[in-house]
Amino acid sequence: MKIDKFVTNGKFRLDGGEWDVDNNVYILGGKGGVYIVDPAHDAEAVIDELAGRPVRGIILTHAHNDHCELAPQLAEHFGVEVHLHPEDDMLWRETNGDAPYVPLSDNQQFELDGEKITVFHTPGHSPGCVVLHLPQDNVLLSGDTLFNGGPGATGRKYSDFDVIVESLRNVVFNLPGETKVYPGHGAETTIGAEAARIDEYVARGY
Ligand SMILES: [Fe+2]
């Protein structure tokens, strides 16, 4: 399926701190309809990028504010639902209060253009982190679970390094090595390249 990526800039806030971040936003699908993954920071940029394509829904890889903050406003704008794993409910509420979302579950599938998008629950960076596998495209949208150069950050609240390593070893690295990894921040990588370095990541502790 068509996968568009663009970058927006804004603030990530947690534990009373604030950091400037660039987020990768993904739009999956063609003229028949799209899912928006992690719309971040700039609603107008997201709407421009759609170029009029109808929106079927918004899928969030997790509920850190930089990934989820725009979701309620865009969901209302397009008349669609937000899909989020419920184990991130406390993070969602910190940013979006009682705004509604539909709970994601492990192994759930979306269908788009006759192709499947499979959700895998991969806790660690946050309890409700998920990744989205597009098997026909050999692509994994990894959110903040896996980056080019290592696992997502686990130094702040609700994060756990041992849990993210378990998610990588037991779920993410079971995907084919040639799978392209499109993360929530920064450059792409592959499953094979990152799986080959897992012992190094574990040894250094992040
Ligand atoms: Fe995050």
C-alpha cells in the first residue's frame, strides 16, 4: 500500500520536563481511504498531506503527548475514531482527558486496499505501545519501540527496559530480517540490522 511519511516538530512533555522533538507521521493508503498513524504537532500539515484522501481512522502507537495530542481534534474534524492500546489510558488522560478512543488489542488487523495491517502489542517504552506490521510491503511502523540504533527510551515513568527487550526479542525480532522499520522518530532501519545488535543494546542498558 502507499505509505507517506512526513516530519513535524514540537514538544514532548513528561515527568515535568519538556523537550523539542521531530516526529515521523505516516499516512497509509491511497485514494480509497487512509489511516493516519501518530499525527503530531501540526494539524494543518497533516490535513495538507492527505490531499483530500478520505480518512478511515487514526491509529496511535502509544499515548505520549507528542504522538497523541492532535488525535481528538483530527478525529472530530474527519468524523473518525482514534485507536489506542488501553494500557496507555493513563498517559492518554494526562494529555487528552476524557476524549474517546477505541481500544486496540494484540494481533488485531485492519484492512486497507486489500492488504492487512497487523497490530502487535510491544510494551516497554510505555505499557500500551504497539507496532504495526504491513506484511505485503515488508514494513514495520515501530513507533517508539524500535529506532535506528536501539530500543525506545525507557528512562521515564511507565517505561521498563527489561520489558522492551522482551518485546523486541519475542515479537519484533521474529519478523523477517529484511523488514523495513519506519520509527516514530529519526531514520529508518531494518529488523535484521537491529536484531544483530540486541546484545550490545542490552549490555549498554538502553
Ligand atoms: Fe514516546
